[in-house]
Amino acid sequence: MNQPSLQKISDIADILINVKHQKQKDIGLYTGNAGIALFLFYFSQYTHSLALHQKASEILEMIINQIQEMPEPPFSLYSGIAGVGWFVDHLSHQGFIGENQEEFLFGIDEYLYIKALSDLKHGSYDFIHGSMGVVLYFVKRNRKDYLRNLIQELANIAIWDEDRVKWRSLIMSEQRITGYNIALSHGITSIALVLCKIFQIMPNDEMVKNLIKGAVAYILHQEIPVEQFGSFFPAFSKESQPKLFKSRLAWCYGDLGVALAIWQAGITLQHQPWIDKGMEVLLFSTHRRVLFENRVRDAGICHGTAGIAQIFNRLFRITKQVEFKDAADYWCTETLNMAKFEHGLAGYKAWRSEEKGGYQLKDCLLEGIAGIGLCLLSFVMPDDPAWDECLLLS
């Protein structure tokens, strides 16, 4: 599999190194130039290519210049400076760049803190679009001073029901319908995973510990009969969708993210029943391999084959269980098979419904070829693919 993967990664690199990264292009980690540069940095390391490293460095410099020209830059992990900040800090820790960007990071910290705190005060916590993505950035920066206040505000907007805790959010943005989202991308699963990261650097914080316990208790309360539905959990909480149905197999929604949160929380708090439940769901998910039944229609990280492959590859690296290796290899092969579009980018297009214009060209990390390239690269790299921390996978 290495040779076809390497050829596809090279095809992706050839496209991305020649993209005209104009100033009007998105700076984002998930959506724009930062994600593209992240792929180029990692591939330059693997190939020892100075040209790729130089191109990635040029994009980084351009991103920072763009931010400095913005009177009020977007702040999210998805498309704003929280994602860029995570990216710069990650590059420094991984040795891709020197430590001379500390001034830039300190320059955005206070701005991000104010934005995240305001978001939480208004009841908004969304991981990729809002405050919890900023909280992940501050975990990366080990900014406990900011984290304590942000955690307190997260606790202030929490809704307790006995030993369970939940947070209300938009679940259908166009219709402005609110409810309780348990997904990784936008929901309570991401809160649990970020809190686990906070607990690792603040292990004596009882508020963090109690929020983890309450969030996992709420998530577990959403379990549905797998024999009837084909998944352990719905897309949203049971109280937020009038009709239950099988959730998709993906990074963004469904059992994979939910089970990762339960499992990781069990490891973090040394609670064996959670470890066992998370592992049960994850192992069951290795057998879900029919694309149409699991709503897998493209290769992108968000809801496609590459994201599924990355999760199983990460699980195999951690556990060494053969079931995860077999599943990872299967979904890696399916990712290569998805490169079937004559006019695609390296053969790839991102799925959209016909109502939203159908399949589209995407070069970004979350839905496009930069992310696909990073996932494929994770299969051939001997070292830990640490970049997937931005997806809450490591």
C-alpha cells in the first residue's frame, strides 16, 4: 500500500505547491492556507525536500502578514487565528520552525481569550467554530491563567441533571433550532475530549474532573440499541431528535468520536467501565465497512474515508490491536479508490448534496486534499503523526 499512497501524496503535493496562495485566500487551519502549509511541512520532512519546506515557510509568512493587516481577524480553530496559533505552536514544538514566533503567539493570546470568553458567556461553545477550539489552543500553549476562567464560564453555562451535564447549542443553524449535540465536531464529545487534555496539565482541578464525569454520564445516557439501529449512538442526543436513526461513520458525527471521548475519559480518570465501553464501540465500528450504509461519500477528513482511516490508524498506534490495523488499511485503500474524478484535484472531490451544488474541488485540510494527503502520509511515516491533535485524535 505504501507505493500507491506515496504516489498519491506526491500528486497532492504537486498541486498544492503550485496553488496561487493569494492574499484573499482563507488563512484557516481547517479551511485554508494554514492546513495546506501543514501538509507541505510534514511532506517536506518525510522527503527531506528543501523546496517543499521553503514553500510552506513562505505560506506561513504570508498568513502572519495577513493577520497583522486585519483589524479584527476571525478567531475560530476552523478558519481563524486560533487555528493559525495552534499551527504555529505545533510547528515550533515539532522542530519545523524556530522559536522566534513567540511574539506573534503572545500577540494573539489576549484577543483569543476575550473572544472565547464572550462566546461562552453567550452560551456558545462549538469546537471548530467557537470557544472550545480556542480552549484547545490555550491547552497547547499551557495558558492555565486563561484556562481557569474559561472553564469556570463553561461550568456556568452547563445544565446539570442529577449526575449528568449537558450544554445547549444550535443543532440546525439554518432553522435556528437548538438542542444537545453529542458529536465530536460541534458537540459535547469535543468538550469531554478538551477537558481531558486540560486535566492532564491541571490534574488537581476538581471542577474539570466533575465536568468530565458529568459530560461522559450524559453521553452514555444517549446510547441506543445497536442491534436495532446499527450504531451505539445517534447523531444528536435522544431528546433533541424526534426520530432516532443510525449515525454515520465519520470523524465529525457518530460513534467514532463519541467512543473516543468515552475511552479517553476512562483513561484520564482511570475508570475501567468507560475504557471498556469506549473500546467496545470502537471495535464494533471496525466492522462497519459498507460505504452507502454508513453515509461515506468522499475521501475528506470531516465525513469521509481519510478521517475514518486516521482514527483507526491512530488507535492501532496506541493499542497495537490487529482489528484497528485491518480497519485502518481498509479505509486507507478506500481513500485511494475515492480518487476517481477526471477533473478532480489528484482525482478527489468533496461531496455536497445536489441541492448544494454537488461535488466540489477542495484543497483544504478538513474536506480537501491537504487533509487526505496528511492522512495518507500518516500510514507511511514511521514517527507519530502528531498533527492530528488539531482533530482531538492525539
